[in-house]
Amino acid sequence: MRFRGTSDTRQRLVRLVGTTAGIVRDVWLTFNEPALIRRQQIRVKLDGPAAEVEDRVFLENTSARATQVKLTLSAYAPGNAAPTATAQQAFSLAPGAHDQSLRLRLDSPKLWHFDHPNLYRMEAVLADAKDQPLDAQKRQLWRPADSNFTTGIFS
């Protein structure tokens, strides 16, 4: 290798590379918003002709101070472009990992059966106090199961 520049520049470069015998590692810079969605856990309970949906959203505040956020959940029925049900909650998110639960009610849900595999989609959007999106998580598929099944859970 041939370097151009002063001997001081060469010495700094040798100190940077060190004794790796020519192996250079990639370096990157990652920028995250102050808060993000890690995952969701969706539980469904049938209540007569309706379904009660609880979505436990696992959040993380990566900043050093509390952040005012708003969490919005939207449930989409199979084949629908518009949300079937929505829920929203504003709160202060302290630094570190936390979870927040929201409930939705679906009237006359399309139940899942192996002959009719109806899968719902849940969207979670985390926004700051000015409604600027910080993070979003889509395509969480879940099913309200009929009474012959013991679980209606997809997470």
C-alpha cells in the first residue's frame, strides 16, 4: 500500500488499523428514534357475538429521559382496507423497556376455521407528542377462533 500525506497522517492510520494484518472491519452508524416498538402479543377472547382483543405492545425508550408518546392500534378484517377497530393511548414512556396493553372490541368478527382461514392484521404506530411517527409495526396476523379451538392467538 502506498499512502500520500505527512508522516503524522501515516502514523495515525497505522494506529487506526493496528496489527490486524490487513483485515479491515466495516463500521456503521445507526440512528434510532428515541422510542421504538419491539414486538406485540395479541390475545383474543370471544364474548358472545363479539371478540375482545388485547394487544400487549413491548416498547423501548432509547433516550436518557422520558418521552411523551401516543400508541395507536388498528385492526383490519380480512380483505378490508379500512380499519375495523382502533384504539389510542397517550402516555409518558420512561427510559428503558416497557410494555403497554390496549383493548379493542370487534363486533361480529370473521372467525377462523380451516375451511375459512380468516386472518386479521394489526398495525401499531408509535408517535411523538406532535404526531410525528417514531415507529410502526404491521402485519401481525391473528385469528379469532371459534369455540371448538382452545386458542385464537397469533403473536
